[in-house]
Amino acid sequence: MYRTSTCGELRLSDAGKEVTLAGWVQRSRKMGGMTFVDLRDRYGITQLVFNEADDATLCGDANKLGREYCIQVNGIVSERQSKNSKIPTGDIEIIAKGLKVLSPSLTPPFTIEDNTDGGDDLRMKYRYLDLRREAVRKNLELRHRMTILIRNFLDSQKFMEVETPILIGSTPEGARDFVVPSRMNPGQFYALPQSPQTLKQLLMVAGFDRYFQIAKCFRDEDLRADRQPEFTQIDCEMSFVDQDDVINLFEEMARHLFREIRGVELPKLEQMTWHEA
């Protein structure tokens, strides 16, 4: 077992426990005969303490650690004298008893911080490093949380999630299709769907009265602020309903998302006609 705890879960109530952590070195600092290392994983940051008076060899090994070294540490959870109120684990630290370098690292080309010194091109070249930044990770966590809530909400409303094909025949819509050549049928092509429009209509005719899909869409068109060549949409279809049924259900879904994610209770949304808008 590489770890018994994550870097974001230990609290003062865990003081005295012997634990093993694994993660990446966020930063290290040497103060007198002690070395402090901030260890980071997806769940947070925990401070490690290496004391030269207790184990000079171990402390010497800790002094060789660079940023983004991947390490495994075991030690004792202890109450921190100088507490850090900015992080959830700021009341404790780990008095290190053992250290293993799982993977050394070259100095990263930009700082793994919210306010990084890396430009867009550099961060995209080293995307795996950029994804370690908390700001980027939180975006992925938010998307994951929204996806789970949407699926659970629509499931509770009797919707069925159906995954529709990506390689289809071309259907006339507003933008150009991306096409994929067929190796088995030379000279013929598949189109990538701009949206599952035709396919969800097939489902309605077949009797699947409530369908949804968090669907990939592909449109060969000029870029806009909210549109890329490849994007994702919540695609839904309902049978045996009128306009108010559709509006009320998806308005409730929006309220549900704001309530669960932001803690905001939205009032009943105002409506206006197309002519008013």
C-alpha cells in the first residue's frame, strides 16, 4: 500500500497516528536544523517535518528533494505549533520517519500554483503539469460534480441515458460536418454528429419517451466565445409533454444544480415570450 491517508484528510483528531502519504513536493524550505516539505496530492497539502537532530541522514535526503518530486513518506501525525488557517490540514504536520523517492523530477518549466508564471502555449505543451494546479483541478471537479447531479436528477425524472453513435451519415444542419474516411469502403466517409438530432428522434418514435445524453458534438465552423470545434451539450428529448412541462422540468434542474453546487436557492425564474425577447 503506497498510502494510508491522502494529503487532504488528516486533522488534529488524528494526532499520534502513524501514517503513510504519497504525493508531489509543492515546495520545501530549510530552517536551521529542520526541513519543511509541503506534500501535495489531488486532495490537498500536508506539511512534513524532517529534524536533523533526530535523523541527520533522513534530513539530508529531504534537502535533496526538488519541486514536483514524487515521494512516499511515513511518520507520526503531530499538532502543528505554527498553524496555517489557509488550508484544512493546517493544524497538523507529519514528523517524518521514512522517505522514499518514487520518481525524481527536473525543475518544472513553470510554477504549479494558481497564479503561475507559465503562458498558455507553455502550459498546453506540459498539460500534465498544468492539470496539477488547483485552479484547473477544481474546474474538472466542478464538471464532474455537475455531471453526477445532472444524471441523478434526470434519472429521478424517469429519463434514460442512451449513448448514440459517433460515426454516422451526414445530416443537413447549420454547420459543416467533420468527415472521417472509411478504410473498408474507399471513397466513402462517415460524418461526426453536430448533435444527436436524428438519433434522438429515432428514440422518441421507438417509444423511449424520456431520453438524455451528455453528448459530444462536432461542428466545422468558425470559433466563437462559447463554441469550439468539439464541445459537449446536455441533450434531452421528451414525448407526451407540452411546453410548460419542458420549461418547468429543466428550470428545476437548474435550481437543483445551483442549490447543490453553490448553495444558492434560485427563485422561480421569470418567463417572457419570444416576441418580448
